[in-house]
Amino acid sequence: MSKFTINEFRKKYATDAACLDKIFTLRYGKLQACPECASPASFRRITTRRCYQCKHCYAQFYPTAGTVFEKTRTPLSDWFYVIYLFTTTRNGVSAKEIERQLGVTYKCAFRMGHCVRKLIGGMDMEKLKGFVEMDEAYYGPKNTDSGRSLKKSVVFGMVERQGNVKALKMENVTKETVYPLIAQHVNKDAKVSTDEFGLYISLRKDLGIENHGVIRHGLNKYREGSISTNTIEGYWSHLKRMLHGTHIHVSGKYLQNYIDENSFRYNNRKNQHGMFEAIINHLPKRENE
Ligand SMILES: [Zn+2]
């Protein structure tokens, strides 16, 4: 597996101008003509602002408008570096780490981390197929009781073996909240494994999932033939390692952002080289596209 090395990264995005060029290319690169004067597209970068100008009519374009970079005074090269950090770690990037590496305040570092997580979240994904495992996990402060306790946040997850994961913070896990998500994210022909939790009892009847196997954890069983939830359990333990290990405590308000970050890294685990591009490519497109 090839990696996007720090040297490659530095070569490409050494300066703010290089970063701005990248953003401009992503958002305006496909334009054949100037939207203002319709002349063949030809723009120059203005050096004093994050701005490009049409060489024909002098109309100005701000490629960071409407993106997380719009109002920031932090250099774009610092932002790009933080995004790069997110693609190279296994257990996430803490605000402390960003603070230390960039020499910015903790508050600024915290905000940058969450802006990057927002950029990572909400990426489209194909429906899960083949062998799919589903499960819920409970996350909360370390010292509360384990299991399905009220103090904790509940997360529902679906994972394709050897494939992608989709995990979502829930208000509660009931048929009303969970089944629509399964219908949205899991192919009906998938071979689904769950534990014996009552929630999953009518996957066949309500969602038409014909192939549903149950592994009885209550009987200390963890695999029977192809029925197992070990993949999703592995995902949960990795998620908890990131939440407890890297971030000490994560409030419910931000939990989904951390989950999205972890899922993104999981889904791109064989594609470290492409991760940076995938995040940058997720900048919102211009409205008229
Ligand atoms: Zn023009």
C-alpha cells in the first residue's frame, strides 16, 4: 500500500498560494468560460486576497467562499497540514496535538479539528452488500456502568466484511429509528449477522432481508459458520480506543463527528494515498454547478 508521505505533501502544498490554487482548481477548474463575461476561462490569482480575477473582464472569484476556509485567518497551508494529519493517524488527531504542532491556541486547534471532521462527514457510500454485520454500542464516560445504560450515547453500526462501515449516533435504538437506516444502507440480498437482541427479530418480515443469521452471545457463541459479529465488534473497539485514548472525553454533541472521522479512516484503510484528496474533494461545490 503506497502512502502519501510528508515529503510528497510538503512538495505539493508548501505555500498558501499552492493550497489556494488547489481549492480554485477543485471548485472552478472545470469552467470553460468566465461566468461573468463568457470569454474563454483564464484567471489570475490576486496576491493580496484569497481571490482570482478573470483576465478579460476583471470579475473576481473567491474559491474559499462557502467552505470551512472562508473566514479563517489561519494560513491555508496550516489547514492542509491538519487535514494531512487526519490521514496519517490510526487513532485520530487530538486538539492538543494540533495545538502543539501548529503553535496555535487550544481553542483554535479544537475548532480546526472539528471543521476537518465536518468536511469528512456525510460522504456518499454505496449500499452494503455480501456479508453484513449490524450491532449497537454504548459510549459514555469511562466510570459509568457498562452495557445498555441510560447515561450513555448509543451508536448503531452496519459493516460489510472486507468493506465499508456506516455508524450513526442514535437517540434510541428501536425498530422505528433503526429499520429505515438499514433499508437505506444495506442491500436486501445481503447475508446479515446480528446478535440475539430483540430489535433485529423482524428484519425478514419488515425489510425483506431473507438471509439473517443470529449469533447467541448469551450462550457464549461468537461464530457459527458464516454467522458472526466480530467485524463490527472490532470496529467498536477501535472507535472506543480513539474516543477514550486520543480525546479523553467526547461530548454527545460532537460524537457523530468523531464517528464519521473514524468510519472514514476505516473505509479508506487500503487507500491512505487517496485519503487527502478525498477529504479536499469533499469541499462543497459552487451553487451554480
Ligand atoms: Zn470574465
